[in-house]
Amino acid sequence: MGDDVELSSPATATSAATEAPRRDRWGHPVRTASAACAAAIDAYYEAVLAYGRGRVAAALRAPLLDPSCALANALAAHALASQNPTRASSLLAAAANALGEATSYERMVFRAISCLMGSNKDEDAAIQMHVELLKEFPKDLVSLKRAQILCFYMGRPDISLELVEEVLPQNENQNYIYGMLAFSLLELGRMEDAETAARKGFEINKHDCWSQHALCHVLQYQCRFKEAIDFMESCSSSWTSCSSFMYTHNWWHVALCYLEGELPIQKVLEIYDCYILQELKRSDAEPGEVYLNALGLLLRVSVRGQMDCIVDRLTALVTALKDESTWHMEWLLDILALWALASTKETQQAESLVKSMRSRISSMSEKKQQTMQRAIPLAEAIYEYGRGEYHKVFDILGPEFDATHYKMIGASDEQLDVFNEVWYSVLLETGQTSKAINEIENKVTKIVGTPFLWRTLEKAYLMDGADSSLASEKVKALKTATCN
């Protein structure tokens, strides 16, 4: 990836054992004789919290500047874990060898990171280690961020909120803390509290992309689409320094607001072409992160009956998705890729991907297998949906499907909701109109301002021979409100 760096030669550092510990940006003691190494660690902290493009480069720079620094090696190991596991393991071993001279803070960070790496990876132990670390060092916002990301992939926003609330008293009015608070709150459905936290984070730092992102989530949920668009587009100039994921994900949110507000489809496609897909042309782009947001948007467009608008774009993406090096970066990406492959008749590659996903699960610990096994039926169903085999989709998912139960694939409620939209489509295609009506009626009591849901409900009423006037009037009212 573009974040990898090489320096001509490591800086020569005197023995760290003879030096008083330096302090990182939060005042934590770090054993290094190199001021440049300490500065690189702080640069890494900032890059992580700001979702910056240079986060891995900063992490790798620090141990080159002082190979004897335990913290520098541990942070670099974690930053590189998914890109280069072999090199990450050697960095972790270097951190372990330096623990004798390390501070207590460095040792705790090392233990927390060790739980997340290699064959001994243990998510529950990692959470517990981060709880202990943050209790002792509550100002360590990077360890908080690391723990919250872990909670996200475990589908545990409750633990994520507990962690941030535990350290909030020691970090009041600090940069980045309120964006982390806001995201945990919105994932638990506490939208008003999430909005308050996101606005506070934005007030502290108007370039905090995570606070911007959390506020957009809230506005979308409340169907304040035009407000969300205006807000995010006003912030968009601050995203150019963001990672591929954050840059394209924020534009994904903007495109969704146009789509869900039933604003011109051309605007959605313009965002896809000019911002999401264009990211791939950057020399330091991370393609998998771009594909994740690109496919998530294209599936939404397809569910809304606009496949003709995107078929060429989807076909172009599939060329990359057939390359097995793009597989298993993210569970969500794999599932979206199955839809894309199946929709473009790349059946053999799609079946190979499903088989590889099953194999991936079989190599996990028994506890992790129990959690992730549930992802396979969803993957199989989305594959069959791409093939147009709607009855098979219904048989695989069963009558009580609800996408919110699949957080373990590493997706927010907003990212998961497209699978509920797929489900409504499947119910109508298989003649399950009463079931579809019940599902959508429940949904519109919570999210009242989405024209697509009311239009789908209107279609279901008509198919069922029921009175559709209420849904029809609601569609017209929402359309009028959008146009004004």
C-alpha cells in the first residue's frame, strides 16, 4: 500500500536505558533517546485520529528512528498487521525484546496490541486489556480508538460506549473524543445524544471528519437529507488528506442522501465518478476501501430499479473484484463483491469466493466461528439475489430476516440497511406481499421521511389488493418537500 516507507538508514540512538523517558502528546512516558522517534509517534497518533493518509507511514517511521523503542515497534506492528503480517510479527518481536527498558505505559500498550495479532488473536482478551489500559491511562485516545474499532467489528457498540464514557471526564473538550462518543451513541439508536456529541466535536475541530461523519449519520436517519448534503458538501474540502476509506465513505454518505431524498440520480452518479472512483487514481490509494464504498452505493442504486444507469460502472469494478488479492479485506466487501460478480454473470468466481469465505471461517477459533458462521447465509443469499434467484434468497434467509443482526460483518446500521432493502424486494418478487407490508410498515414508523420506503409500501399494497392511497399521498408529499 502507499503508506509503506523506507528510510536510507535508521537514526543512531544512544541507549534508551540511560535516558529519562520522553513524553508523548498526552504526557505518557515513552522510553526513547530519539526526539525524532517521539515526534513520529505523535504524528502517528494524529494520523489515526484524523483518518489521515499517512498513518502507516508515520507508524513505520518511528521504529526506524529508534529500533530500541518498544512503543514505536508495537504501534508499527499493529499498523502493518493487515498489509504485511510477516513484517508486523517481526516488529512485535522487536517490541517484546525492548520491554525490559520500557515504561509501564508501553508495556500495557504492547499487551493490548499483542492480543490483536497473530495466531493468538483473542478479541475478548484484547477488550479486557484495553479496559485496563484506559483505566490506567485515560488520555490515550489512540488506544480508545483501537478498542472502539475492535468493538465495531465485534458488533458491540454497547462496550464501545462504555469505554468512551469511562475516559470522557479526563478528556472533556479534547479534540476527537466527541466524534468517538457520537458514533457509539448513534449505533445504539440514541440519535439526539449523538447529534449533540457530534456537534460538540465539530465545534472543537471543524476538520474532525469523524464528527462530521457522525452528524451526517444522524441527519440521514432523521431524513434531513438536504441538510445533510449541505453540511457535508461544506466540509468536503477538508477530506482531501483523509484515507481512501474516510474520503470515499463521506462521499458515499452524500450520495446516499441524494439517493434517499430522490434527488436527481445524475448527481449520485457524478459523486460516484468524480469522487469515489477517482480516488483509485491516487498513487497512495487503498483500493479495497474504495471498492467497499463504491459497491455499497451501486447496490443501493440497483435495488431502486436503476441498474441500467450503473451496469457499465459495475462491470468495470468486477474486473478488479475477480482478482483474489481483493478478497477477505472486509467481510462486508466480500458480500458486496458476491452481488457484483453474480450480477455480471461471473458465477465461477462468485462461487470460489463463497467457498473461500467458508474456508476462512473454518480456520478461526471455535468461539469466533460461532459468531461469523452467520455471515455465510447472508453471503449466499446476496449471491443468489445477484443471480435473480429470489425464491432461493427467501429460503436461505428465512422469514424473520433482519439485517441489523449482522453487525459482525463489520458494518454500521446504515451500511447494513441495504440488505433490508434487498429483503423487501425479495418479499415482493416471491409474492410475500403481506410479509413485505408488515416489514415496511414497521420500518416507516421509525424512519418516516424516506420516499423509497413509502413507494415500496405503495407497490406492496397494490400487489396485495389493499388501499394504497395513504402511501401514495405520502410519496407525493415527500416529493413536494424535496423539490421545495
